[in-house]
Amino acid sequence: MSASHKNLHSKLSIGGLLITLGIIYGDIGTSPLYVMKAILGNHVINADIVLGGISCVFWTLTLQTTIKYVLITLSADNHGEGGIFALYALVKKTKIQWLIVPAIIGGSALLADGIITPPISISSAVEGIRAFYPTMETQTIVYIVISILFVLFTIQQFGTKLVGKFFAPMMLIWFAMLGTLGTIQVINYPEVIKAINPYYAYHLLTVHPDGFFVLGFVFLCTTGAEALYSDMGHCGRKNIRISWMFVKTTLVLNYFGQAAYLIHHEGSTLQQLGGENGNPFYLIMPHWFLPFGIVVATLAAVIASQALISGSFTLINEAMRLNFWPKVKIKYPTEVKGQLYIPSINWLLFFGCVGIVLHFEKSGNMEHAYGLAIILCMIMTTILLNYYLIMKRVKLYFMVPLITIYLLIEFSFLFANITKFAEGGYVTLIIASMLISVMTIWYLAKKINKNYTKVVKVDDYKQVLVELSQDLSIPKYATHLVYMTNANRVDELEEKIIYSILQKRPKRADIYWFVHVNILTEPYKTQYKVTEIAKDDIYRIDFNLGFREPTKINLMFREVIKDMVKRGEVDITSRYESLNKNNIIGDFKFVLSEKFLSNDNDLRWHENIIMNSYFFIKKLSLSEERAFGLDSSSVKVEKFPMVLHAPENIGLTRIVPKE
């Protein structure tokens, strides 16, 4: 990755700050749409509850979002990339095996959250229309929300470059609107500022009808913090930290403004003030301003969803590189680094979102399902962060209290959210557990696969290969024969490759190439290394690619060959006399080996489940040739039975005929 490219976003600049507003704060930025409404519910407005509510919100934003994420977690970057998988790639170096558990749970929970955030944000915004048309059917709102979702997911394939130009100014208008509306109310009732005193937050738990469980609704104000960390690669740490000051100020002003308005109307209920869908967010707007407010809120909600969708693409791409997810098709719609589009995930999310809208219908019902998955993700981030701090040799007297405080806060939120399980939380947990099982099966199967792959030393077969190459009695299979190998060491090869060349049907070629792709723990790097095993006969190429780089082996391999020819290291002209005379380049043939589960296996029951599920998922995922970006015309796929535990001795006895 060029230096200039790396600094494009991470440099502090006005442009960078604007892009950050557009990309990162959607989820946190739209929380004023539903947090206060959720805290109050159908209860009569009571000043203590209102003050306690915003006191809780203020301290949650300060402790959870500002200190944990913006100050501490953003420091844990993997070459500028953030997110739970980037954090896992960092702590993987500690060689602690079980850290994969929080990584998989956290990643799955974050993806599950991506299915519920768009519906709740967009529904909350669209429901504002009821201020004008109180009789509007819920069904109509559901149709409007689904249409917006459809448009949103359809434009993903064009990349966010086009939308990005529109996003940043839009979010600037949104935050300015939040701050202004809040300030007007606070000026009318400045006493509300006393809620900054944490005593009110504590007092809320004693006076609120739901008691301790009200924290489940308070928690909604910080749900976007995890997405903020995931998107660090797009914007850079400095831009996020500086712009967060502005964002947090406008959010706090808006919450305090809603509180000032509510205290002014103590004794009523939200329904009396604003009809069935009474929402303090819309109640604080002057009536003439409502149409504009609803449009801006809906656009902001769409942008919030956009951030989560592009975050999900990044997450799946990293999961594929870490061997947690089957290979799926990735498109790169624009030239911007880190911009990707994964069609299968895009439509999976779309149908998930539509399912949520149809199941819950109103944003008020979605609040129950929201928050349970993301708090799991936050706890997992805290666990990984703990090991990151240990790795960085942070002083114990600083680290232990810090991690303890955060685990306490997050477990309190988790218990407060547990009651949501029956009311809809089960939806996100079912989605998360499905994702967890796919990731676990894929990871374990790859591990089993690796354990049972036999490797041999190249040197033992070097002579045979050189002689085969020159044995004219065998018809030539290809001029250049290319095998993809998983063997990490340069002097080793899988046994099945040797078997394929020598035994399946002897494959004579002028030059044998062995290509290995090594995925690094850093995001952007493209390097290769050539090893000459036998001059003019056997070569090995190792590609070292960052976990965000596309694996286009066809193009890269051609580039390497071109470079070797230029340096005079290899001659790739055909060795057939007539073609050689006219400088015609020889043909290249790639051989890929595909495994299938052999019937001769004595598998343990759990291995049986894992391997059968693995091969089932594999059928749905990309084929090896498409994953490596190879042209199918020059690829031969060979099928190999995969024998894990061959039955020891069958115990046959021979019958000898009597004389």
C-alpha cells in the first residue's frame, strides 16, 4: 500500500473529518430517535425518571463510547485497521488458543446487529409521518420501510464513493439539527443540566418501574461504538477522535433538550402528547419544522444503516482471510482501498432486515430485540482488549481496575438486556448462533484438514520430476504445469501433489510451478518470493498478501513470470521445435485438488458432524478456481478422497484351494 494512500484518511484534515461524520457515526448518531422513547415507555412522565435517564445516557456515552472506544480501543489498531477481527489478529501472537472463542462470538454478534440496526433506525424515522397523518396504517409504514431498505441494498453494488459525497454534508446537517433543537429546549429550562451529576443515574434505578432493567434501554445510546471501531480503517484514528467531540456535544444537547421538554410536561404520557407513536425526538420540533425534520431523520437513518452494511462486508472479508468463513465472491466497486461489495452477504442482510420489519412491525417492538447481540460483542472486545494490553505490557495497577470496571458495566448491561430475550432478543441471538456455528465448523474443519494432510520433502522427488520432464516416451501434458500448494515450508509439498504428477497419470511438463499464498496478519501488503528448486524445471512462488488484499492469482502469477523472463531467470517459450523457432509462448495449466469425504473413514462422531457440515457449506461457497481468480479454461480440478482415520486392519483371511 503506497504511503500516500495510507495517509489519505488517517491525516487530520477537514475532508477527513467530514468523511468520518458520513461513515462512522450513523448508528450512534441516530440513537436520539429511540432512546428516550424507550426509557419512558408508556409510563407517566416523571422528572426523576427523565433526569435519571439522561444522566445514565450521559455517563454511558462518556465511559463506554468516549473512554473505552475512542480513547483506549482505537489505540489497538492493526496497521490502521480496526474491528474485533483486527484485534484478534493482533492478540493471536500471544499463542493463546481459546482467544478464538471471543473473536468468533463477537464477530457473529456484530453481524447479527447489522440485521436489526437498519430496520429500527429507519422505522423510528418514518413513524414521524404520523405527526401529520395520525390515522396512517402500520402496514403502510412497513411498506415504506421495506422500500427504503430495498433501495439502500440495491445501491451497495456501486460502492460508497458516489453516496459518500452526499453522506458527509447530510450528517453534518443532521448533527447540527440535533444540537440546535436540543439547545433551544435547554435554554428554556436550563435546570436540566444538573443531570450530569451521576447521583441521578443511580437514583433512576430506584424510581423507574422497570428498576435495574431500564439499563437495557439506556444501553441503546452506545450501540454504535463497536461499528465506530470497525470502521477505523476508512477514516483514521485522529479524525475519529476530533470529530467525536463535536458529535458527542450535539448528542448530549439533544438528549438534554428532550429531557427539558419532558420535564415541562410532567404528569402526561408520551401518547397524550404525540398520539400512539409519541416520540420526544419529534415532540421538541416546532410544528412547521416537522416535514423537514422527518426527511433529515430518515436520510440519517439510511446513512446509519449504510455504515453497518459496509462494516459487515469488511467483517466477512476478514473472517474469510482468518479461515472463519467460506470463500464468497467479493467485488471491488471503486478504486478506494478497503471498499468492497459482497453480493451474497448484501442480499442475506436485506432478507434478514425485511424479516425483522415484518416480524416486529413497529420500532417500539424492535427495541426489545436490539442491544442483546451488541452487548455480547462489547464484552468479547473487552476480553480481547485485556490480552492486547498485557501484550503491550501495560502496568497492572492501571489495567486490572480498568478491565474490571468495564466488565462490571458491560455485564450489568447484559443482565439488564436478558429480559429482552423473550420479547424479541431471541431473534438476534438465533441469527448470531447460526453465524457462530458456520464460523466454528469452518475453522475446525480447516484445522482437521490440516492435521491430516501429509507433506513430503521436495528433495526426495526432485530427481524423478527432472527425469519425467525429459522422458519423451510419455506424451506431454502441458508446457507449464502449475499446482497450488498449502505447504508453508519452501522445501515441502503435499503428498497428493506428487501422487497427482507421478501416479494418477504421469504428467510430463517442461516446467513445474508450485504456488503458495500466505495471508498475513496486516491489512495491505503484496510481496512475492521465487525459489528455484531445479534450474529450468521446478520453481516455487510464495505470495505474501495482506488480509484485505484481493487474491487474483492469475494476474499476479503472470506478472511474476513476466518479471522472471525480463531478468532472464526462466525461458517460457514452447519447447516444441516448430513453436520454439517462432518464439511462441508455451501453455499454462493449473491443477487444483478438491477433496471429498472418503467412505473409508473411521470418524469420531463430532468429526463426522463437523466434516459433513463443512462439505455441505463448501458446496454453497465459491469454487477454488474462482476464489483464486483463475481462468476456468486452463484449470483442471482433481478430486481426492479425504481419509482421516483409515480403518487399521480389516482382518481378511485367504482361502487356499486344497491340492
